[in-house]
Amino acid sequence: MEQNMKRDTQLIHAGRAKQYTGKVVNPPVVRGSTIVFDTFAELKHATLNRGNRVPFYGRRGTDTHFALQQAICELEGGAGCALYPCGAAAVSGALLAFLKSGDHLLMVDSAYEPTRALCEKLLAGLGIETTYYDPQVGAAIVGLIKPNTKVIFLESPGSLTFEMQDIPAITAVARQHGIVTILDNTWASPILCQPFALGVDVSVQSATKYIVGHSDVMLGTASANEKHWPQLREYSYLMGYCASADDAYTALRGLRTLSVRLKQHQQSALTVANWLQQRPEVETVLHPALPSHPGQAIFQRDFSGSNGLFSFVLKQGSQQQVEAFIEGMAHFKMGFSWGGFESLITATMKVQQLRTATTWPYSGPLIRLHIGLEDVDDLIADLTAAFARFN
Ligand SMILES: Cc1ncc(COP(=O)(O)O)c(CNNC(=O)CNC(=O)c2ccccc2[N+](=O)[O-])c1O
């Protein structure tokens, strides 16, 4: 395949090697637990290569899974990719591949809430100590490293409050100390940020979001560089993580339109974000691409674009006002998740309760929007009516 093709062309070809597609365009759904062999030579070959995309047993995957794994590696730049039933499983699988009892984990303070819960409710019970760090710490993270620090976990931008992290600065410090870096790269999807080019060792994605893009599959991926792929692959296999061939097929299908969808999400989200900045009720808009965002320089340096997910903070508002704002929306539905074609809205009054290493600087309610593929004029009309209910 031509190596220097542009990103949009790469998305059309990724994971469509002839060995996976045969005579059709898309890799077919190959469902299977048992792989059967005609000769001992075949069985021996599959056994020796069972970790290298040769069909061996359902848990290791079939050609449908291999096609998706190859596509994610091509797009993110990893050496290997493991699949999981969801993004949260990819997060736990990646962490448990590199942490054991007695180890110390540095976890970004702005991490996705269930990731924080994993640290507090499961890793702590396994004797793994977690220290949360300021997402904007940069190279000063060196001051938090202990002799038993084994992993630094990043999530940039934070998927609720959108702090940007200086990924190259942190990965450089980690490498100097032999510490594994794991980045939750879900916001960027595989194409808005190249985690391995920024020095990351392991990249985690909730494919549930933009990769699938239609809010109808739960799926996770974790990719690693050459040095860390063998351990990630082995531990994910030992823990029994796998995904269905149907979900792998659906994720492959999502990849083909990922770029055009993201461009539309980005365009509409920036229109809405700029409109929100003019609203008197709004304290600040937390969108990494806005000049007002403290991490905009990092965003411009490390990311090739943005998507539909961002938050804004109201100057003030009671629980009742926030409920009046959100209930009655024509297009924005309340719902956990994001990255599909539909617009979504969630609100929280308690960001500070999700912080242990930093002080959240705002007192007003935080509202997170996922800007879908609806006409942006309809979305702004919806938000205008919401502010009328709010006031
Ligand atoms: C950055 C990041 N990383 C991993 C995952 C998990 O993916 P999965 O949903 O496929 O398991 C996600 C899933 N994102 N989902 C959401 O943001 C919607 N909210 C939640 O799922 C949720 C659920 C319970 C409690 C708190 C939250 N929350 O977002 O804060 C993610 O945003």
C-alpha cells in the first residue's frame, strides 16, 4: 500500500488488507470460538503465531478483529492493539498490565470519573497506591515520582473539564525514570492526536465514542509501542479480555466516515462554543481550540483538530435552574457517552468533589455538550430556548 497517503485516504484503506477482505470491500464478520486445523503443521504454525493475528482460538480473535487491530495501529502508530468489551475495560486492562501490588500510580486529577473510581475501589485493594496530579503539571511531574512509581496515566483533554496536558514533557520525564505512560486518547479518536509520536507507551480508546460513531456499540482498544506491546498483549489475554466480531466489524465501518464526521462535529461545536462565549450567563467555555483556553497552545501543537465534545460553566445557577435549562430540549438529550451523531447534554454541580490534587476555580454549574450532526442553527435555537427557561 502507498505509504505516504493522506489521513483521509488512510482511513479508507486501514484494515482492508486482501487477507481480511477476500473478494469484498469490507472485512466480513467472522464469528468463531473454535478454529479448526487439518494438519499438525497448520496447528503448530497457528500456535507459534497465535499472538500475531493468526487464527488460533476465538479469544485471540478472528480476521475481523485482526482487521480492526491493524487499522487502529496504522492510524495511531502503535505496534499492536488489544480489544476490550468497552473503554473502561481498556483502561483497567492497560493499567493492570503494568501495575502490581506495592506499585505507585500517578493519575491525572481530571480523569474520567469511573477511572478515578477504579483507582480508589479496585487498585487500592490490590495494594496499588495512587497519587493524583495537576493536569497542567508538565515536566514538574518529576517531583511526584517515587522509587515504586511504575505508571503515569494521562487523559488529554480531560473529558469533562478539558484541561490540556503537556504530553511530550511528561513522557520525556517518564522515559528518563523507566516509567510506563498510558494515555486515554478517547477525545482525539485515532486521528486527531498521534500519541506514540508524543512519546506515549500505551494509548487507550473508548471506541464506543467516535470510532463507532452511532451510539450502538460498546468497545475499547489499547495499543502499545514495540517495547510494551508484548506485555499488554499477554496480560490482556490472561485476563480474558475480548470483543465480538460483530462489534469489531461495526467499529471498522465507523472508521470509514470518522474524518468527515469529525469535521462536521468540529465545525458545529466551534460555532456553538463561540456563540456561548457571548451569552451573559456564561462564565467560561472549556473548549481547547478557543484562544481563551489556557491549553490552546498545547492543543495547536499536539492535535490536528477538535470534535463535538466540550463544556461550559455558568456564572451561577440553582439545581432547579439547571434542570429547567436541560429538560425540554428539542435536540440535546441527557445521556452518558458521546461521539455519536446525536447531540447530548449533561450537567454537574460538583466538579470539586472529583478533584483531590487541584482546586476547581469555578463555583457555577458545569454543562457538558456533545454537538452532533444536526443543523447547528437548530442547536443554537435549542440552547437559546434553554437560556430563556433558565432565566
Ligand atoms: C475519556 C473516557 N475514557 C473511557 C471511557 C469509558 O468508555 P466506555 O463507556 O466505552 O466504557 C469514557 C466514557 N465516557 N463516557 C462519558 O463521558 C459519559 N459519562 C459516564 O460514562 C459516567 C458514568 C458514570 C459516572 C460518571 C460518568 N462521567 O462521565 O463522569 C471516556 O469518556
